[in-house]
Amino acid sequence: MMTYGETFRYFRKSKGLTLKQVADEVNSVSLVGQFENDQSRISVARFVHLLEQIAVSYDEFQLKRQGTTRTPVEDKIHNFGALTSIEQVIADNGQHISQTELNQHFQQLVKASERHYNVQLEQYVTLIQYEWQHADGQMSNYPRQLQYYLTQVDDWGLYELNLVKKCFQLFPPEISWQLLQNVRKKVALTTQLPGFDSEIVNVYFSAITGFIVRHDLAKAWQTWHLAQQFCQQQSMAHSSILLPAMAGWITLHEGHEEKAKALFAETLNYFDMLHLAKMHDRWQQILAGQISAYHKKIPQYFVFVTPFE
């Protein structure tokens, strides 16, 4: 992993810029040189200004510096989740990690959470513990501390949107519905962020599958109408493509399989018309999987992330 100074020097030189060109009244030539050689630390404000000077985003900078845009905590969480991912199973020639090994890795996360407080890591540990300890799906055992957190936070950011998507599988329908009613109010201050509208739609779509798992199809339809209304108001063509498929998802669990298949086909046809072959194939697999799960009487919860994964 490169240091911050080394990474900045790499970008500056790759763009053919001299120390004198990036220095100004905020950062002197001497200070920038010391920073590049790890001889001096600079404030966040000075660092942000330097990135602006060389036209490099923070994500681009971190990707070069550490090989990922994830923070160290996000990397721990990602690596734990990858242990049971389908990609990892394929890489291991179909072998699933044993529960004993998984427990050992999980205990490392627990210890990391206990050593240094981090809200994301603490809540991820809570989610995993509840998923493992309450696999019976008893709604009386849902993690109330996460409900309290989501209720108390005045303005949701990307983290809270992703957290609530994971909680829909665990919360009782009435709690999920209460949170959904406040989504647009909770994100009012951050709606100008690029891609934020898609994240809100992903919350609605994830909630739909959560209500299906909880066998509350009435709330699933109510949520579908919220998603439809939001897509229309924001002119979100890409997200709107999935609306027929989501309607089919609910319709399937109402017992109308042929009607559901027709709705699934509508979304797949949109992907064809737009020449989105990769998306078509991906969603064809997902929707076929839903039909298979329906026949096995195993409703599947699905967390939607951008772009449509």
C-alpha cells in the first residue's frame, strides 16, 4: 500500500505537473514537497485542495493508494461476506467454507469491533448475529437497536439506506413500513448526491422482497406503487425497467405464475430493446431463480444495489 504522499506524487507526475504548478497560497512548494516525501502531515482541507489542483477524485486517489475505494472497515466486512459468495464457491471448485471456519472469521470481526468502536462494523456484527441466532424467522426477535438507530438518525446517507435494505429481512412488516414512510424525508438533505435517486428506488425494491418473505403482499404492492411514483417523478427510465419484474415478483407469490412470467418478460424485453445483453442475462437468471424458489415454497429476500445487481 502506498502512502498518501507517494500517491499524490504519482498522480502529479503522471499528469506532467511540477511542484510549483500545484503549489499556491494554500499549500507552498516546500509543504507539498514535504508531504510527498512523508516528512509532513497536512490538514484535510489542504489535502482536498491538492486533489482539486490535480483534478483527481478521492475515490480515484484511494483506488491507486490501496487498491480499493473501500475503507479498512468496509474491506473487513466485504472480505467476510465474500467467504460465502457464489464467486468464492466457484473459485473453490464448489466447496463451501465450513461453519467452524466461518465462525473463526466472524470472531475476528467481533474482536475488531470490541477493540475500536465503528458504527458500521458494530451494526454488521449485530446483523450477522441475528441472522445466525434467529434463523427461524421469529419476528419477535428482530434487532430493535437497529430500528432505534434508523429512527433516531435525522438524515439518512448512503450507509443508512444500505443498512435499512439489510434490515427488511429481519424487521416485522409494520416496522419496515414505518421506516419506508420516512425514506424520502430522511434523505432530504442528500438527494443532490449523484446516483442517490437510484439508491432510494433500491430501498423500495428491497422492501418489496422483504414483504414477500414476510407474506405481506398488500404492503409489497403499496411499496411497488411508491417505487413507481418515485420513478415517474424523477424520470428514472433505468429503474423503471424493473417495475414490471417487481410487479411479477409479487404476482408470482399471489399464485398467478403465467401472469408473473409475462411481467418478467416485459422487463427482459426492455433490456433487449436497449441492447443491454449483460443485464438481460443477469436478470433472466434472477427471475428464473425466483420461479424455482416459489415452487420450493422458499421466498427469497433480495438486496438491490446499484447498478441493478
